[in-house]
Amino acid sequence: MSAPVVVVGAGMAGLACARRLAQAGLAPMVLDKGRGIGGRMATRRVTLADGGALQFDHGAQYVTAREPGFAALLDELAGATGLWQNGSGRQRWVGRPGMSGLPRAMAARLEVRQSVQVTGLHPDGRGWRLETDAGTVLASAVVLTVPAPQAAALLGTDHRLAGALAAVHYAPCLTLMAAFPGNLQRPFLSQASDSHPLAWIAQDSSKPGRPQGPTAWVAQASPEWSAAHLEEPPEALAGRLLPLLADRLGLDPAQALFAAAHRWRYARVAAPLGQPFLSDGTLWLGGDWCLGARVEAAWQSGSAIAEDLLARGLGG
Ligand SMILES: Cc1cc2nc3c(=O)[nH]c(=O)nc-3n(C[C@H](O)[C@H](O)[C@H](O)COP(=O)(O)OP(=O)(O)OC[C@H]3O[C@@H](n4cnc5c(N)ncnc54)[C@H](O)[C@@H]3O)c2cc1C
């Protein structure tokens, strides 16, 4: 396989980059190890034994749109977005039918190969050779939009950009997805706390376009709690987190119809790079770790990489 430009990562950064390149007439190939599109803009769907449908945004909860370009994207893809009244007094943009709906809409006309993990990255002539679990891919230019520690592992310690990557740090996040019968109390739509092990709780089924019936809740453990319990198996984590959530809701954990936990090892950037990307002229490194822990920051990074690549006349 070969492509002029290979983008690794079908999260917001990679898709923003690939979409801009495609709009400029290039044909980037996007590779992602995941089965779904969107990276940390993730939506889990579950069917209960009685046929009931559940859906959880277990990664990003909503997006901000401070940049005019990102606001324009949300307008353009209006069918894949919606406004959520989350009880904070502010409206929040969310993806529809789940958070992954927005990246999926962005990927609609792109060549995205899912379930392809890049395992090695080697200079090859004037370009790059990517080793993947689906074979070798040759590219003139490579855009890596994976979390900084994963980019560092692919690059190796000798690469001249490796030092800058080492300065980037992430906080983990353990997330609980739980559902209770719809006729039980729902004391709030969302709640943030900086003193409780659960730093954020959202009534996910109150977002627009979500399945109705049971109430779907997402609860995110604080960075401290997440770090302390990071290596525990997901089943044990669900067992720990469910009573914490039930307590905040005034419910009995035994009433839960479903509970599962998800581990985000690289959830939120705690120490970003401070510039939109790194590059050596044929390799670009980007993602939310460049500018901050937000979907919009990932979009800014991916978009800036595309502009730089186009300005250098690469990828044609
Ligand atoms: C629990 C949680 C809650 C959050 N809440 C919010 C929020 O409310 N609002 C907000 O704006 N932001 C939030 N964020 C942050 C937001 O999700 C991220 O900033 C953003 O989605 C990052 O996009 P990205 O493209 O940089 O990275 P990612 O979305 O992580 O995309 C990277 C992609 O690279 C792929 N990949 C990695 N390694 C390889 C490999 N070797 N080969 C192939 N593919 C690979 C991964 O599968 C992934 O799809 C939250 C994050 C988490 C985890």
C-alpha cells in the first residue's frame, strides 16, 4: 500500500487534517487502530437482555466552539450535532446521535482504514515506511495524531522531535457507564465536583437524539482517583464506581440495569506543548496534546498541520 500522505489517527485532529487536505484535492489515507471512528469522541452502544437500547458518550462529553473555523464546521455538519441543555445554564454542543456522530460525519468522504495499528515508522528514501498489522504502507508525508506518549514510542528516543514529546503529560480518567430504570429519580442533568472521587456526572440520555427508556449516566472519576486505581480490571472498577454514583443519585446500586467501566490512560492533557504541531518537514506530530485538553484544540492542531503541509506543496 502507498499514499502520498498517511494520517495516523481518526480522532478529531487526524480527521480535521485529512478533511482539509481532501478539500484541497489531495487523497490522504487515514489509519486507525480502533474499530470505530473518533478516538476519544467515543460512543458505546449496548443492547439489554429485554431488547432495550442504551448509549453512552464515555469519552468527550461536549465540545466548545470558540474558534470561528470550528464553529463553521459544526454549522456545516448540523445533522451530526445538537445543543444540550445540561443544567449549567449554558448550552453545549454535542454530537448526534452520539459524540462519535461528529467525527463520523467528518470522515464520510475520506479513505479511513479502521482496525489498522501502526507498529513502526521508518525513514524510507525521501519519505516514510509504516509498518502496520495489515502490512507495510509507504508515504511521502506522515501525520501522526496519536497521544504524545504513543507518538514517542513510534518515533524512538533518537528522533530529534522526541525530546519535545517527553515534556507532554496526560491525566488518566476512569469512566463509569451505568443505566437505571427511567422511572427512578434523576436529580440533575450534569454535575461537576472538585472534591468528590466522581469529578463529573452526566445524564447522558438527556442529550439530544439519544435513546429513551432507561436513564443512561456517565460518571468520570477524578484524575487522582483514576491514577490510584488505573491498573484495576474494568469489572472491579465498575464495582467500585457504581456505589459512588448511586449515592450521588440517591439510588440503590442494585437497581442498576447496566454498569461497565472504561479506562482512558491518556485522557486529558495536563501539560500541553504550547504550539499547534511539531514537524521535521516530512513528518508532522499533532493532537490535543499540542494546545490543550479539548476537542477544539485537537481540531486546531490537525487544521494547522494541513495548512502547513499544503503551504510546503507536499502530498501532491
Ligand atoms: C473521559 C474524557 C472526557 C473528555 N471530555 C471532554 C469534553 O467534555 N470536551 C472536550 O472538548 N474534550 C474532552 N475530552 C478531550 C477530548 O476527547 C480530546 O481532547 C480529543 O478528542 C483528542 O482528539 P485527538 O484527535 O487529539 O486524539 P484521539 O481522539 O485520542 O485520537 C487518536 C487516535 O489515534 C489512534 N491511534 C493511537 N495509536 C495508534 C496506532 N499506533 N496506530 C493507529 N491508530 C492509532 C487511536 O485509536 C485514536 O482513534 C475528554 C477526554 C476524555 C478521555
